[in-house]
Amino acid sequence: MNRVELVTKPIDHLTEGLDEFVPANERHLLVVLPHPDDESFAAGGTMARCADANVPVTFLCGTYGDMGRRMGSPFFATRESMRDVRVSELREACRVLGATPRWLGLRDRTVEFEDPHDVAARIRDHLDELSPSTVITFFPGHAVHPDHDALGHATHLAVRTWAGGRPNLLAVAVGDRADIRAKLGPPHVYCDVRSVVERKLGALAAHRSQTEMMFQRWERGDEDDEQTRTFREEMLVLERYYRLPLD
């Protein structure tokens, strides 16, 4: 399916029973995820739509992504240069999305070993400064990667214990769609990202060290099984979130 078909195809069957995320209702969007490129995959469209509505958007990146497994296709990064490469890639992706990047400075692939209360305290410093109306993170325990789960947990803890207000806390669950729904039920919120699909793709492409091979496979159709096509098409039309309780 080409992009024109994607952005014009009805999506009512994908959004039935879900609340719509309305960027114009927001004051400040804060996205807290552990790695450069997480923001573009998980919430890039939501970020771009908020920016288009003149809502400030901040991405608080947990690590510098320097332990990333991919180094380009063909290789252009090394383990020694990876941190600088990924910082530069994230700055460009955030420019495309209209967001401001920040870093927590945690060590890549070791977030699960941090004291979650200490990480939460550091996140609360940013909450105090930014006073976001919505925070997006990963769903703890349902985000596949240990760093994802750990930072999702710390962010949940930070928002629950923040004295500055009660922002909406939205979470991205990762994994097999049927398995997630069996465990968590349907998502609660969706954001229609069709109007910013080219920006989301541009932000993903900015993370060249991590996504170049993915784009090459897409262009060749190497992985065009039905499940992969469905994931790719839905990722480019809407982003789904669960609400995390704050009580």
C-alpha cells in the first residue's frame, strides 16, 4: 500500500472505543524513553502533531544509546564513535519532529540496575521545570527491553509522586498485539498521525545507524509477510497508548 492510500484509508475500525489525543488541548508534552529512536517509533507522530499545534515538546532520553547493536548499513559507526553518532542523530530527529532533546545520562543497557527512586527523582526535576500536561513513556513490564521496562517504571513512579500536578500519563506497550490485548485489554488513547507521516518517517530515517537496514528491507519487500505489513501500515497511521493509574 502506498502512502497516499495509507493517509486516506478509513481508520474507524482501529480507533473504535478509544479516546482521541487532541494536541490543541495540551500545555506541554514530555516524552520519557530510554534510547535515541524510541521517540520516533513510539510517539514521533504525536510529538510532531503537538509541535504543529504550537505545544512545546520535550524528549527526555534516558541514555546515549551507545550500546546499540546496529552501526549502519554499510557500517559507518564504531563502538567508540557510537555515542556521538546517536546524539547527533537524535538532535536531527527532534528537529524534524519539532521537539527539544534532553538526556538523563544513564548507562545504556543498564537502566534496570539503577535505583528506580533515584531515577524518578531526576525525572521529577524535569517535571518541576516543564510542568507537562501529558507524559508518554513505556508500559512497565510490557515493553520487551529491560531498559524500556525500567525507565517506564521510574517514570510512573516519578509522576505518581510529583507534587506539581497530575498530568496524563500515557504508556506504549510493545510486543505481539494479540498477546498485549489479552493481558492489558485494548488501548485507551490514540493519536491519528496521518497528517505528519512524512515527518515521522523523516525522524526515523534520521536515526540512520539504527534504521537504515529497516528502510532497505522495506524497499526490497524482504519481510513483507502479513504481520509485518500490518505493523508498518498501522505505525504510520496512528499511535496507541494505555493510561497508567496515578493512585
